[in-house]
Amino acid sequence: IGGVLRWRPSDRVEIKPFYGRMEYFDDKTLGYIFSGGPYLPPKIERRYFGLDWTDSRISRQSYGAVGSFQLAEDWQVRAGAFRWEDHQKRTLYEFYRNIQPDGTARRTLIASKVQTAESTSGELRSSYTVAEGPRRHVIHVSARGRDTQRAYGGSAERDLGPVIFGIRKDVPEPELTFGELTRDTVRQITGGIGYEGRWRGVGELSLGLQKTDYNKTTVVPAGPTITTQDSPWLYNGTLALHLSSKLAAYAGYTRGLEESGIAPPNASNRNSAPPAIRTSQRDAGIRYAIMPNLSFVAGLFDVRKPYFNLDPARVYRELGTVRHRGIELSLAGQPVKGLSVVAGAVLMDAEVSGEAVDLGIIGPRPVGTAARTVRANFDYRLPEFDALSVDLGINNLSGRVASAQTYAELGGEQLMTKGRTTFDIGARYRFTLASSPASFRAQVTNVFNTYGWDVFSNSSFRPSDHRRLLLTLAADFGA
């Protein structure tokens, strides 16, 4: 449930408070699936075959407000205050480990008591605009801060014995004893200045410089208090040139600081969050208007950041540097009347480097990445009956890297999943409900019920979604 209010006491002031909440009850998943060797898990029926009592209960909410204040024609101030809370009241995970080609496996339970994450943040930005003929200049000055607190860990692990993967086998819920929680606090303050310049018919320029102060304190039960600090300069710049009425070119560079991922449930330091990491991104490309309502974008990208994953001792830590580089292609618009097209493709080369790769601890490809992702969606409004449209979705995914280590049985390569192509079909009917616009949508996903394996960064597997029928009724009631 959620909502947004808009209050405009004058034409120069607008304030939007918001609230959102999500409650998960009786949340069951297939658990975490791990192959026992250089092979994919055996094919199973895509249904829930876990334990009835392994349900999770999670509560999440966010609230706050954003506001804009037009102090003068050329001076605007924007502000926002935000609160986010995540309370996992009970989390139970089933692990199917060492799965053999015949389906035999070992089942483990990992349970956690209350795990919490709460964050309070805010931002204030002042923007001053100068216009001179076809040129427009905007100077931004901003300040932002956040205070994040997390409590995690204290998990209990139980061996539930041997099973046949994919076959339901009940066991009674065991008595669990939980340990103390690890607690960490992150405080970060950032100040920055930015510039945006637009020259009509010529190009656009954007520059930004920030100084941030990052401090993280972690209190481990019966252990030392760990404090990490970082105060880097962060900067970004982008340039776009209008080479003709149809063709534009752009290039950009960004140096940032971001939180790294949380350690997965199968890590010995599960749920822990390493300190923030420094990242860099380079991109360049072109945008071409094939026709007034149809545009094509092609771009190159190169993203670099520290690589975190599990080491042989199942500790989630930094293992090297990962570099994602590749090509992005997209086509969007209406080539003919009534037909809307949104299509895109990412061709990516992802590579890990560092001591762990040099020593053969892990392979050179990051787990979970795919070299090719292609999606195309077509929506056609029937000319004789404009209220009805039909749509088609095509999704193509190459094989994903499925293991961190390499295998001699695979010629020194890492395990890969198989690629797959799926199709979705649907229809949408637009009508009026109580004098308000409404629509009814029916969609069948994965029409041919194609089977495959999804893989995650911790080398766990999950069967791809089977064929589904989705029905949606939506209405927009205005006051």
C-alpha cells in the first residue's frame, strides 16, 4: 500500500509527502540450489517442494517528503527528507547442497531471528539559472546526508539430512538457538557543486564535483569494534553534441562511491555489508532519429569496481576488480501508425582480475553475468477498434557464468548455464469505469514453457519461471 499527496499553497511552492508499505506473509521460496560438481542441477518439476514451516515474514516501509520552492524566476530550491525501514521478523532458508546428477543432495536450514535495517537521509539543493539567447546555464549547489543502522547475524544452521532434489520430504521443525546480532552504523555527508549548460541546436554539457565523508562502524559480538573511513573527491562529466537535426553524439565519465552488496545467506559472514566501494564508469554513443517517431541509440560502456564474492572458506570479501564493458543498442518509437516498438540489446564482456584470479582461486568471469541480453516488445492498436491492442514480447538470454571456480573437466573453464529464448503474448482493453479511464490486461508469459536455469552471484541456481497467465485491472480515479 502506498500514496503520494501534493500540496501547492502557491504557484511557487509544491510539497509532496509520501508513504509506502509492504508486508510479506507466508513467504516461501524454493531455497538455494547448489550443484555438486561441474554440471547443472537435474531438471525438476517447477513447483514448491520445500517445507511448510519455512516461511519468512518481512515488513518494509518508506516515507518522507520532497518539496520545491521557486524563490525567484531564476532561483529554485529543492529539498527532500526520507526514512526507510526493513524488518525481517523471521527468515528461514533451505539449502540443497552437493546435488548429484541423480538428484541426491544434502538439505540444510539456515534461520535468522529479527534482522533490521533503517536509514534516515535528506538532501538540499539550490539551483540558479542564467539564460542568454539560445544558451541556458544552471549552477547547482547541494548537500546531502544519511544515517543507516543495521542489525544482522546471529543465525542458526541445522543439517536436515539427505533428500532427493525436487521430491518433497517433510521433517519436523527443529529447536533453534540464535546468537547475538552484529550491528553497524553508516554516516555519510556529501557536499557538491554542479553545472548544466544547454546550447539549443549545438549541444549540452554537464559537470559535477562532490566531496563526501563516509564513516562505518561495525560492532561484532565478542569481537573488536571495526571502523572504516573514506573521504574521496567524486566527479562526473558528460558532453552531448547535436551533429545534425537527426544525429547526436555523447560521452561521459563518472567516479562514484557506492555500497557493496550484502553477503548472501550461504556465506559464513552472511548478511554482512562491506564498506562502500569506489567505482568508475565511462560511456559514449550516438542517438539517431530514423524518422520523427522512431529513434536508435548505440553506446559503449566500461564500468569498473571491486569484486566481492565467496572465497573457498565461504567468506564474502573482496576478491579482485571486475570490469564490465560492452555495447548497448536500443530502438524505440512508432515505425507505423498504431505499432509501438521498444527493443534493446546488451552485448557485454565481464572480466575479473586480481590476486584471486592469478592464484586460481576463482575464474576470470564474474558469476551470474551473461554475454548477451536481448529484449523486444511490440504493441499494436487495432485500427478498426482503437480500444484494443495486442502485444508480443521476445526475450533472449545467452548462457550465464554459473561457478566462481574453473574445472579441469570443462577444459579449465567455468560452468555455464544454457541460453534460452522465451515469448510473451498479451492484449489490453481500454474502457471507462465510473467516468474514469480504466484498462484490463491479459498476458501469457513464457508461452512455450521453455525450461532453463537462472543463476545468482553466490553460484546458486533457480529454475526459470514457467508459463503464467496474468490478469490486471487498473483504473485512474481523479478528484
